Amino acid sequence: MLFAAGMGSGLIFWGVAEPIVHFAHPPNFVADTSLTSNVEDAKDTALALTYFHWGVHAWAVYAISGLVMAWFAFNRGRAMTISASFTDKARGGRFQAFDFLAVIAVIFGVAGTLANTIALVQSGLQQVVSWDIAGLIFRLALLMAIALAFTLSSTLGLDRGIKQMSLFNLLFVIAMLLVVVSIVDPFAVAETLVTSTVSYISLLPSLSFSIDSDSRAWSEGWSIIYFVWWIAWAPFVGPFIARISKGRTVRQYLLCTIFVPTLTTIIWFSAFGGSVFEMSILNDVIAATNSDVTYGLFTFFDAIPYGKILTYSAILLLVTFVITSADSAIYVSGMLTGSSQLGSKLMWSLTLVAITIALLLKNDIELNKQIAILGAVPFTLILMAQTCILLKEMFNHKRVVDSDE
């Protein structure tokens, strides 16, 4: 559930496209330097920039959100809500407004992802079917089908709905990853994984603590949007991490929540985006991605054996991932607002669908990203406040434990 809710559909959407974009259009601080002086170095740098957006920083945001909720729920006996970090009142008092701000962040974040996923599914199907499905009617029909699926799933509850769908997603995505690695050169993928990880680690300090003045547009268009997007998703990924982490130490929790998913993410991008750099289709994929970022993945599939099967598999996986994410968002929205009744779930479903319809009418991937982070801007301050409160709580807890000893 953690991985499916956290970023499953995004990995498929950007698995090929993002490394290719950074390779073809590197930011100024790496362009014309030793980091891009040849194809091998440029490849590792492009992948490292991708890991920066999807790796340690992304999962650290999720980890902090989950840790705050877990600490106050399991160690202080409070509800697993945002307001519980600020008060011990059962219904949150005036801090209950923070729960609604978190729900806004969740709904907007998932709506942007849902709109992007529909765009990618449309692009993939258009390449494997003979009739024209490029119009708005198909996008709306697909949204209605997905909405029906996640609304029905949300009524089944956590164990029969989200959990079963997440298990299916996990097994399917592992199978797809193994198939792709076995079709392309596994040794080349392993080598790319190692060299790009070294590049990622070496670039991480400068990427984390500075913004190059000549690359500000790149940072604003990629890094800042990504990190605020992860904050938008934190209120509903956090509770899932918290619920499965009861009984763990904080050290175990942080190590497993941050580094295990990061390693999985690196393997994924090395297998998909990394493989393209080793193939003769590199220029074709660059051209396709420049035309539309949704074309990159399917251009890659067209060039390898069993491409059509992989295309259909990716489309199915995209749909099931986004159903899981939307289902999770509805579940957590009800939990944060203290209402898990059917009427509440239907209301949040309709809200999510309405925002997504507005995005589909514009059909602009960049706009989808902007909308996804819109609801997270106020929640960014709330998460920072939660982190400060947690540090104070843990310091006081340690002081009490030390005095007892």
C-alpha cells in the first residue's frame, strides 16, 4: 500500500521520459561541464537528477509525515490526524482546520496525478489501436470508468479494497520490471545502476543546498514542483506508513521508509530510462519525448520484444495504480475529517472527479503539475510546524527516560 499510494503511477509515467528530458536538455549547472562531456557521463548525470526528485528527498517527506502521525497516535494515544499533532482534544478544536487543509492538498495532488495518468493511457492506447481516441470524449469516458472503480473500491474498506489492489499492483510491477531487465542487457542495467548512484551521491549535497542562478527556471520547473507535490501527497501516504510501523524504533522506521523505496526507485529508472541510453533508439526516444513526454515510454516499448504486451501491461498498471491512489485519498480524507460514511466518500469522490474534469478540458501536463501542488502550499507550513513539535516531543521524551534511569 505504501508504494502503490506513494508514487506508483508516477514511476511508470516518468520512468523513461524524465531521464531523457534531463539528458537532452540538461540544466546550466551541468551543461558543458565534465558531468556531460560524453554520453556515459551525461547519462549518469541525467539519472542522478531524476533520483534527486524521486529518491531520498521524496521519501523523507513521506517519512516525516508518517512519523509525526505514528508518534502521537501510538505514543500519546491520539487520533491519526494532522490536528492531533497540535492538541490532545479528541475533535481537534480550532486545529481541525489543519485537517481540512491536508484534505485539500490530498485531493488536488491526486487530481493532478489522475489527469496525467489519463493522458499517458490515452497516448499508449493510441499507438496500439487503429481508431482515433485522441479527443476529449475518450478522456472523460476513461475518467468515469476509473472513478467508478475507485468509488466502489473505497466502499469495500481497507482490507478488501486498497490492500488487495495494492498487492496486485506490487506483483504486477515486479513482474514487469523483471521482464524489461531480462529483455534488455541485465549487466548494462546493473552497471548503470552503480555508476548513476555514485553520480547521485556526489551531486546530492550541491543539489540539496543551493540553486544555481542560471538554472533557476529548471529548479522551479522540476525540483520545487516535485518536492511540493510530495508534500501534497504526504497527508495520505503518511497514515499508511504509520499504520504498518507500530512497534518499530524510530531508527528502523527512518532507514526502511527512506532508503528501501529509494533503492527500488533507482532500480526502476536504471532499468527503464537507463536502458534507452544503451540502445540505438536513443534519438528516436528523445524526439518522441520532445514532442510529448507521454510518448517516451511507448517508443521504448515499440523497440523491444513483446512491446505490445508491455504497452498493454503498462496501461493496465497505470489504471490500477491510479485507482489505488484515488481510493487511498478518499479513505484518508474521510479519516482526517472524522467521517468515513458512504455519503462522505461519495462527496470526496465527486470533488476529485470534478477537479480532474477541469484539468482534462485543458489537457496540459504542466498545468496538471501546477494544480497538483496548489493545495500543498499552505500544508507545507503545517508540515514544518509538525516537525518542530515532534522534535520537541522527542527531546522531552528522551529527557524523561534519562531522568528515570
